[in-house]
Amino acid sequence: MNVTELARRLKMTTKEFLDLLPELGFDIGRKAIKIDKNLVEKIIMAVEADKRKKNLLASEKQVKEIKLGDDSEPEKVVKELKIPQVIIVKDLAERMNLPIAKVMAELMKNGILTNLNERIDFTTATIIAEDLGFKVELEENSAENESLAEGDKLRAELKLASKGDLPLRSPVVVVMGHVDHGKTKLLDAIRETNVVEGEAGGITQHIGAYQATTRGRKITFLDTPGHEAFSAMRSRGSKIADVAIIVIAADDGLRPQSLEVLNLVQREKLPFIIAINKIDKEGADVERVKKSLSEINLVSEDWGGSVVCVPISAKEKKGLPELLDMILLLADMEELKADPTVPAIGTIVESHIDKGEGAVATVLIQNGTLRVGEMVTVGKVAGKIKALKDWLGNDVASAGPSMPVKILGLKDIPQVGDVLMATLDKKKIKELLKQSGYKKPASTDRPGATVKEEDGQVAAEQFKIILKTDVLGSQEAIVESLNKFIDPEVSVKLLKKGLGNITDADVLEAKGANAVIIAFGVKNFPSAADLARETGVEILYFDIIYKLLEEVEARLKAMLKPEVIRTELGTVQVLAIFKTVKKEMIVGGKVLQGRIKPNTKAKIIRAGEFITLGDITEVRSGKQIVPELVKGESAGLKFVGEPVIMENDILEIYQEEIRSRELKKA
């Protein structure tokens, strides 16, 4: 038979075929054109057996084996890592391509209690990184150092203002707590508005900044989400606030996010008030909540401690005057001051792209006064203030200390947490832009502005998505939650993320990459919807974050292959072959270690090399069928599988269990 024809029949190239033949024991020469017809069938059988063996070897790599007495540890691979003098914990985790939870756990092992948005120095980061298998070098002049220096300037300005003979400013209050404990309902009652009905599922999805007036004095409120996915947003909220209200439901008690925010405010040394909400509900028990607090060393004032606890009912507006009085009392004790005459400086609490308005951000002014027409820098974004709107959407000419205001006129969307600085001096702003390394961004004042994701460690299977969200805060929280899916078998591949409605370009990109579009709080342009139907691109719409995460988790679980657990029982040395038929053999041997029993699997090892797998269906001692044989005993075995066992082969006997996989999350 012609060599090329046989290679084609075996689905190989001629070169691959000729390279393989010597490995299989056939020496026909590298330049052979024809093959003796007596060898053809032997070669076909040998090549097919080789393919089966290679496929088995590939599948064996996916099997988890539990060996007898195997307690060795895999060798650690050291990776190189460059970090700046100071780095945020979350950024350190991203650089190491590790889950944030693993990095924070390592910090805790070293006695460092921190959150994902807190700074750590180079020495601390080096210790943590080296413990996790990295070799660390110092990175000079990094972007992290620039952004942290900007934050230091804000803190210096506020510290200077607190010491001067300056007017008092309104307190900034952050409202925190577990999901569905009534935080937004409380603000509703205070502001006599109905924000909660506008939130999807009654759950706050963004940081909202609002103002209320009581006893002739203004109070600024930050409403932070309670769902666990928004831990970074809650952390930001605490860092720009003067007082915290921690809402705990009287009928539900302390919950995970309740404990998290209590730790957060204590670590930040932020004055706080416990608002025990839902006292009107059946099953409400205020004293039980106070008892739970006392168990974590937070003793209520009426129990002889120093923690202010105010029972309230946001629904029936009970206890609100007492709560507001306590806020003003704490604010007076802090002597909050600011200088309204200097250029404004503040922190971005939200940003998004608006179809009509372009880049929009909400900023909390912390010192100075921001006016329409002023030039500002926000991180590496710059612009001229075209309009200011208060929390009710009314146009205002200026915004002073402690006032939240929506700003229009930025060249690009800033990051949540960035510091805003204003100046009327155009020369100065050019200098600031030069210092910050600002470059005019690509046009992003439109729906669909995106940031490409860098490739990380690639899993075997990927759920590819394009993410479009309404605001940047939601986007950050969703991306952070998606990063918690850390299973090595399946992963989320974020091809693109952006703000605004779904466009035709998003659909075309999803089609080309075989991806799904996830829309959070946004819709699609009509043409994009038509194009998605024509191309078969799937678009998933969500308004509630945990519904989105549940769907992604379900999709990832469906992609997971069942796990094969193979537990080694014992080994047998084959001493005799008694019978061989097409798919079955009867062999005799001696149990070298462990124990063997019927209805198990066997791996054939010859001279240390894996040959194939099969099943042990029957075990005999002499002529008697037995349930088990142990080390030192002679055994007769019925082997079902490819009949290739030879004398002196070693049979490794296993029990095999197929389990459905649980998705690994940080």
C-alpha cells in the first residue's frame, strides 16, 4: 500500500506517520513510498493502540488520585513581582493574579487586619507576596504612587482646615448595614422622598448622596449598598464620612455585612450610631440586638457602655428625631470645619456616561467651593465645569463644603474614589495635567465606552462576556464579584466592559468571540436588539446584582466536568496468564501491597510505563470467589478491557468515584 494513502487513512500527515513508525517498532525507512501488505494491518492496529494510549494518558491528567502513603507536596514555582513603595491591597492581589480573599487571609495570618482598599507599605507587601511564592522588587515612579500622593494632598488639606479658625460645616453621614435591613427606607423617612421604590428589588445598587435639613442645619447622607458585592463601595463611603449610622434590623439581628461594617468603622475610628430598625415588626427584639452587640464588646449606653443605640421604625417614622439629634451631637463633638474660600477639593462617589450629558460624576466637596466655569482635575481626567446639579437635580451655581453635587464637563469618566481639585488658573491646570501624566483620552463621552481586560491565567473553559453597566460603581462591584470565581477548570473571561446602552459594535464583538452580553441597569439600542436576534447573540438583562451573579455561577457550574476521584487500594504483580479472549483476560498474581476486591478499576504498568486501564470484575483465591484479598496473598483476577496484560506487569487497583463539581470561589 502507498505510504501517503495509509497515512491519510489514519488521519495523519505523511511526515507524522513516518516519524511515528520507528517508535512503534516498524523500520521501513524515511524515504519509503510503499508498505508491504503483510505489515499494513499490524501498523494500523499499532497506530490505533498508540492513539488510544495517548488519549488515556491525556484523560489521566484530569483524574485526582489518592495514592497509598503519598504525602509529598508539589514544588513551589517562584514568580517575579514589581510593586511600589505603597500599594493598595486590592491592587496587590490583582498584580499577583490571586483572589483578594487569599491575600487578605495571608495578611491576617501575619496579624494585619485591613480591608481591600487600604494601603500597605513595601515591606509588608513583600512579606505577604513572598509567602505566596513571589520574588519582589521595588517599582519606582508608579501610577499607584501618583494616585496615593493625590490622596495625601486631600488629607493634608482637610487636616489644615480642621485646625484653623474657620466656619463649621455640615456633617457627612454614611448609612451602612446588611442588605434589606432598611437603610434606604430610613433615608426615605428622613428626606420624605421615595428613593427606595426607584431601586431595583428595593436594594440600593449605587452610592447615593443626599442632603436633609433638621433644626435648621443640613446633614449630608451617603447611602451605601448592603449587598456583599459592594464591600469596596461601602469602604469608600466610610473614608469620606464624619459619622456612620449602622442599621440593624430588630427582627434579624447581626448579619455578615453588619459585622463587616462594624469592624470597618472601628478600624477607621469613625464615630458611629447603631440604629435598631424595624421595631414595629413582629418578632422584633431590641434587647436581643443589644445583647449580640455586647458579645462583640460593643455595649449600649443604657447598659453602661459607650455605644449609642437608637431604636427606630423607618416605616412608621418612629425614633427619627432622636437619631438626628444624636448625629448633630456627634458632629458638634467633632468640631467639623472647612474653608469655603479656597479652591474646591473633594472625592468622587459615583460616575457614569449619560447619552445626552456625556461624562457625569457625583462629587462630595470636602473643602473649598466649586463653581460653574472652573477648571478641575480628577485623577488623570480634566475638564471645565459646565453645570452643577444638587441631589434633587436642580441647577446650582456653586457647591460648598459637605455638599454632594453632580458635575458635567469632564473629558472622561473618573474612577470612584478619585480626588477632585479645582483651580481658575489655566496655567496651573496645565501644570497639574503635566504632573499627572494626563493624555487626552479616546472619545468616551458616548454609550459603550470600554476598557479592555488584560489576559490573566487561562482556565480550561471560559464563559466569555461583554459587560455593560449604568454607572461605574456598579461595574466595579460586578467585576470584583466575578473575580471571586477562581475555579481552575472554568472562569469568566471579561472581553470588554463599558458604560451605557448596548450598541451594534457590542453585538458584533460578542458574535465574533462567541460571548454573551450582560446588561446591568441598561438597555439596548433598537438596531442592536435586531442585530442580536439576527446573529444569535444572547443578551442577559439584570437590575439586581445577586441575580446576575447567580446566573453567572449557574453557567459556570454547567461548564464544569464531573470530578473523577480515584483511590488506590493496592497493587498486584502478574505472574501468569490463564485465559485471553477478545475483551477479557484471566490472570494470576500476588498482592504486593494494600488490598484488592472486585468491581474496581485497574491501571496496567509495564516497566514503569502506563499501558492502559480496565476493570476487575472478579477476585478468586484458588477456585473460590472472595470479596477481598490482602498483601502477601495469591490472587486470580478477571480483567475486562483491552487484552494486553503480560507476565510481570503491575496492576494498580483503584476505586473510582465520579462526583459533581462544586464551583470554587474566593
